Amino acid sequence: MTDYTPEVQKLFLELMMQDAQSFVRVANIYNPENFDRSLRETAKFIQNHSAEYKTLPTYEQIKALTGVELRPIPEAGDGHQEWFMKEFEGFSRKEELSRAILKAADLLEEGDYDPVEKLIKDAVQIGLTKDLGTDYFADPHARIDKYFNSGGQVSTGWPTMDKILYGGFSRGELNIFAGGSGSGKSLVMMNIALSWLQAGLSGVYISLELSEELVALRTDAMLTSMGTKDIRKDIDTTELKVKMVGKKSGKYRIKALPAQSNVNDIRSFIKEYQIQTNNKVDFVMCDYLDLVMPVSVKVNPNDQFIKDKYVAEELRNLSQELGVLFVTASQLNRSAVEEIEFDHSHIAGGISKINTADNVFGIFTSRAMKERGRYQIQCMKSRSSTGVGQKIDLEYNIETMRITDPGEEGQESSHGGYKPANNILNQIKTTTTLNPSTGLPAPKEGWNLDDNTSPPPGSSVESSRLKSMLAGLKANSQ
């Protein structure tokens, strides 16, 4: 049926009044604005009365308050109700779509194009709830197997991180790496992308900050184990190595988009790339979330909390829509500069994006740590594991920018088997050999100031002047 006349719409209301269960089943798509003007007030009254009093109004109430007479249908059976459900769904979708098209035309005339796609898409997707979810007791084995193996749990390339995530990242999730300026957010994402490529997955790297050439050059260094200076000197060898790896790896496309692009721009590029190349996209790296603008609402770019909330939700929806592994990054705020333990308050823009994300990691590093080849990833949030608060030490090659996992032996036994941030700081600090109270070289093990034994051979404390100073200290203490 395509012509839903006022008589048919009145029949919908009568069948709805006939069975309260039918009204409840269509409540999610019931919109009084879809009805003819002659029935709109009646439809509103039924909706408002049901919401306030938790029961349908009587026929007498409807007649008295709206002037429309609805009649009971005693002979209506299950077949009539099934007809109603099917036709009411079609009616609601048609009316919502018609109204969306008219609104879209006004938006196009005003030059506001971004909301149009969502407006039409939401109208087309109007429908009754048919998916009843998962029957918990029906098939536990299949249910568990689906969670761990169907389209998810892909290794990050770092076994230690995989361990705390119970296998890795899953498709349809939003994963965020947060770090300060220059902490290596992009490098972390590029390293994960390279690991996925070498595992046979294909993907795209969306850069809203770095140029396509720079992203590609950094990936060249990671892939060939050559520094950028060496690459410049020997481009032919680099080309040979890249092409050899490319024959065994997945497809990879790097695309630079302007800052302030939105999710529709990202979606449009991915769709166009898939159509033109016929390549599958398994993962998307978006560098980075803070530079993306929302589509669904207009917000002031300075209102970062609201902006990031909508952007995070839209990126996660895109990840689920495409069924891909999705990784992005975010900035840490100024309060995190001197911190060695990150929490939610250190994320720029506040907690809005953390609430939406499935996994959030803080990148802890410094120039000194990079020079010594160390990175640390701190798990700040994880929906699918108990890894929150755990830390993973990684090795960093400053020449090739490759970040690798040193394995279990490279992790300390504290904090659940992972190294705390302050231990890394202790490693890179220069330790003193001076006694803090005297400013003199601290005594070596086995040398007691309270006796007259000489320091071990090789000690720098041999001069008579130093001995007299020590004797004076001893006398003063007595």
C-alpha cells in the first residue's frame, strides 16, 4: 500500500486502540506529526494520555476531547494486527522521509549541506524493533566464540599490550591514544598501521595535520629499518625494500584532509576509495580526533567538550558502520605536562570523548626517554578488559621511529607485571655518588665511618685532608 488516506490512518488508530500491546510495539516510530491534520490532535492526545497515565484513553474521552469518533473492531484478530504492524511501519517511514526531503531542500537552499545525509538516512532507517538481542542461555559456546573471533581481537603488534586487552583491538570500537604535543601520537598510530599491514590487513591513514609525504616517509623508515637521512641518500634501495614488503602486505592509502573536516568527509573518501580501487578497508587511522568537526550539530570550535563529545560519537558510529578497526589520537592538556601518572582529567576537552571511547591510552615519554629508546603506554580506559591502570614499556628506535615490544623480560614485576612510570624516570636520571649531608663521595658498601678500617682499594678517599675532615665529623657527632 502506498496511498495512506485519512480513512486508512483512522483505521490505524482504531486498531491501535483495540490492543494496547500494538500501541506499545509501534511506540518507537509513532509520531503524531505523520497523521493527517484532521487526525493529528487525536494522535497527540492518545500519545500524551498514554505517557502520563500509562494506559490508553477510552473512546469516550477521545470523542469528548478531540471531536473524533473512533470505533472498536470486535472481529479484529491476530492477522489484522500483523497487517497493522507492517502497514504502519511503511506509513511512518514514508511520512518521515517526505518531511526529511522537504527539510533537506531548505537546508540545500541555505547552503547547509552537512546535515542532509544524516537527515535522509535517519528517515530511511525508521522501522519496528525486530532484533530481540542475544539469548544468553541458548548457545554459550557460539556466543563466546563470536565475541573473541568474529571480526575482532586483532593484535596491535605489541604482545604485551595484546595481553592486557585480551587479544588486541576489535572492529567497531573507538580506540584513542592521548599524548602531549610531540609525544609521538602519530608515530604510535603509524607503527600499529604498519603491524596490521604486515599481518595482511588493508587500511587508510587519514591525516588532518601532517602531509601525505611526511606520513609516507616515516612509514618508509619504519618498514625499511633505515633512517630518513639514509633514505635520502639511497632512494633506490628504499624503493626496492618497500615494493618487496608491499607484495606480501595489505593495501595502504594515505590521505591528507584539511583540519576542521568532518565525519562525512572521512566517510566520503573511504567510500570513494573502495569504489575506485575495489580494495577492502580493514582499519582506519584518523590523525587526529581534536581536529575533526561534528556533523550532527553546529558547535563553537572553542567549546571543545561538546565538540569532542559529538565527534567521538560520530567516529565510533562510523567504525561500527564500516566494521573496521578504528584508531585515533587526542591531546593531553597542560596539567599533564609534569605528570607521570595520567587520569581522565588530563585529556584535553574533558571526559566527553573518554565516555564514548572503548579504549583510551596515555603516551608517557620525554626527550630523554626517546634518546634511550623507551616509550610507555598507560591504559586509562578499557571496556573489554581489566587493563585499566596497567603500563606497557616499549622500545623506540630514534633513527627508524619503529616502536617494538621488548617482551615479558622487558617489563618489571610491579603493577601487575608492568612497569610504573616512576621506575622509568629513575632509570634515566643520573644517580649521584655524593653523601647528601657532607657533599663528599658516599662510602662504598662495607666501609663503616664508625670504625678505623680503611676504605676498599681504589677508593678516592685516601688523602689525609679528607681523613681529618671525617675524623672531625666523628668528634662533633660524639
